[in-house]
Amino acid sequence: MENNSMTNSQIELVARMVMEAMNQGKGTDKGYMVPVGVSARHVHLTQEHVEVLFGEGYHLTKKKELMGGQFASNELVTIVGLKLRAIENVRILGPVRKKSQVEISSTDAIKLGVKAPIRESGNVAGSAPIALVGPKGALYLKEGCIVAKRHIHMSPKDAAATGLHDGDVVSVKADNERGTVFNHVQIRVDESFTLEMHIDTDEANAAKIATGDTVRIINGE
């Protein structure tokens, strides 16, 4: 008669293998993977300001389609901060908006000598002043220069899958050699959005992340 009993060491081995398999399963299910788009400095303009910078009757021309009906235009401007510190060849994103806005990184803010607050795009009240120079003219914005708050674009389908809603705030982790955790990441939900987290160049360089890499939502705040 065969002895089918297992030794204590065999039982421990099987138990360890089962636990490891369970943990591996949790690892693949834990969190929600999100592709990253690194957002370089850029400008949004009203049609009035487009014409100030590029001439009467001028309209932005499309270079590349972006999500949500936006596009990178062919048009570039120079942004100028305090003491005439400037950054050239800053791209304009279209279509035109109701308010003009300049989005930069914290490093750009230091270079320009402006105190740009961290804000959600579109929230420019009381933000930093900035000047813009185009081929046909220049304009001064009393407010409008911000460092964009990190955020994740989602479609309603993605939001339903994650159990998140527009305006929620989460933390995400980059599972690379830096292992950076980003807190205070705002969720934005719209039918026109595709799943993507937007961070600026400072954040990407510090975390060693490039466009197309993925991060993982680890919790809601």
C-alpha cells in the first residue's frame, strides 16, 4: 500500500507555491494600467489673440491630431517672463479657446522668472502674468501662465471599469527602476477622451518615464 501522506516540508512547499501564485494573480489585477503622455510646454489662445500674434483673419493650421478634438498646430510663439527672459518655439494647441493660457513646467517657470501656480487646465484666475510674441505682434496676459496639474484622461467606459468619476483624485505608480508614486492625480472623464495620463517634462524626467510607458493606478485618495 502506497503512503500518500505528505511530509511537513512538502506541505510547506505546496503552501508557499499556492501563496506565490495567488500573489502573482493579485499583482496583475491590482490597479489599472494607464499609458503616459508627456506634455511639453504649450499655449492655448483665443481667436482674438491668434490674430494679434499672426495677423488679422489668421487661423491656426493643423499639424497633428490630439485627443478630445484638440490638435498641435504648426504655429509657434515665444513666451517672455520677467526681466525679458524668454523661451522660443513654443507650440500652440488648437482649436481656439475662450481664454488664452500658457502651460509650462516648474523648470520653465524658474527660467522665465515667473511664479506659475499648479492648476487644472482652464483655471487661470490669479495665475502668473506672461507675454507672448508672434511674427505679427505681441500680447501681455495679466494672468494665464500655469504649471498643469497632473491628470488622467478617461472615457466613460474606462471610468466605469475603474470605479472612478470625473474629478476624483488618485495615486499612481511607475513600476520601473525609479518606482515613482504620483499623488494628487486628477481624473477627467469625457466621451472624446482616450485613456492617458498627462505629466510634464519635469515629472517625466524625474521618474524616468517617456511617452508610451505605463503607470498603475494604486488607490483613490
